[in-house]
Amino acid sequence: MADRFASPDHATDADPAPRDLPSVAQLLAEHWALHAVEVTPLEGGMNSLTWEARSGSTRWVVKAVPPEAKDPFVFGLELAHRLERAGMPAGAPLATVSGLSVVPFGRQVMALLRWVEGRGLTGESRTELGVMGTTLARAHRALGVRNSEGTAPARLYLPSEHLDVRPWLRPVITEVMSRLEELDLPTLTWGPVHGDPAPDVFRLDPVSGVCGMIDWSGAGVWPRAYDLAALVMYRGADSMRPLIDAYVAEGALTRDEVERALRPMLDFRWAGQAVYFAGRIARGDLTGIEGPGVNEAGLEAARRWFADRDDSY
């Protein structure tokens, strides 16, 4: 998956690998004993570098992230392992010959991931929305909860360094965070979540009929409703009831919790987008994009959400 933007707690920037680094193919041979592998760059994202590696009919994904993203990346790799043990394809990493999940790649870290067969979903039909909601809930249930006494974080955070990039930004973020406080976050169901579940992370294998979830590099431990809100954000809040109904039917959250938490979490997710693109604009960061207009468009989309939002979803 090409990263759209990082989850709010893990916004990072990927540096292209210096030319004097060993090639991806060399690292695959050295660390995974994979020789004569054909390596092709995949569509890049804003926060990572990815390649397809192929040997005969076998394919893998190679992914590299900046050092500041290593912890969520490694955490997400472990979640992918857990999901695959539970029967859900998730792009889990292959261990190196010395048993590691990641290796250095210049200043970045790199992993070799299993290729997940199937097509990325779009959510353009009620059927696909239902598959996405069911799959997300099954992933959450397989990963368990972490909100027993003393383990649930009390708050969610957003970086505040660049909130003066636009005059509307700081008041909006302040209001969003105030509403989160009113939600009483510790009362929500917390657990390991994907962090960035856009429709295309859902991979449906037309042969087996099994739907998996890929790209766990932005994973964290947050309220489960955060993942659901992120998916609603990517597809648009209109006509999302089939997705929400399918998610609730799997029992990952009660309908009462979804109804209580989804709106403030949706606002929080849009606030994360606003803060992320504001930071990129302030730093002049063009990593993974064709020009500054992409950053401006990302921030403008968030502004429009807060200007036009209503209470329906």
C-alpha cells in the first residue's frame, strides 16, 4: 500500500536511500539468503519506500521506513504475525537468517514481507463495505484488548508544533481535543489497531474468498473506534452504514460504543490529517509527492471537513 499519511502519533518522513548503499537485492541475498531476486520499485508513499521482490512465481514486498518509525513498524510486524497465526493474511515479515524482522538500510530499517494475494478493495459497493467492516472487526478481535485496569492510556495526543500554519488550525484542534476529553477515553475499548486502514489495505482473494489486511506499519494501541473512524474518513462519511453494521455484527464493539465514539474519533482522525500536512508544509517536505500542491490539498480537505461536517454518518 502506498502510505497516504501517517497516523497522528507516528507522522514520519522517508529519505530516499543514498546511492552508495547496498542494493535491495544485495540485502535480500545477505540477510534472507535470497539470490537472483528481481526487485522492482512499487508506487511510493509519503512515509516509506517499497519494492516488489520476485523469484520465479514467488513474490514478496520489501518495505523500508525511517528510524523514527521503527518502533510502530516492528510492533505492526508482530501484529501481522499474530493475525496470520489466527488465519488472516496480513503481510507478516519473514525472519532473516539470524532471526531478525528488520535490518538496517542506510538510516532506515527494512523488512521482507509476505505477499498477500488478492485485489485491494475500494468500498464502492455495499458488499465491499460489508467485507471491510467484517474484516476489520475480526482483526480487532484476533488482536485482543488492552484496557484492563492500569494499562489503558488516558489520552490521545497530536503534535502541536505547527498549528500556526493556518489561522483556523489551532482553534479547530483545541476543540477536537476538548471533545475527546468529554468522551472519557479510558471507558472505550482499547487494543492493538491498524492505525491507517484505508480501503486498499483490505485484500480480497477471489479464489479463496478470504480477505486480509496489509500494511501494519502505523499500528498502535488506541481505541478500536479509531480504526473504524479512519476507515469511514477514507471512504467518506456518507452511506457508511453497511460498513458500521457489519463491524458491529462481528462483536468487536457494541453499537452503543460505536454511536458514542465514532463522531469524536472521526474528528480526531481529520485533525490528525490537518496536523500532518501542516507539518509537511512548515518543513517544506515533499517526500513521496510531486509538488507542494499535494500537501496543500491534504490540509484543505481537513479544513473543508471541519467547515462542512454534520452529525450524520
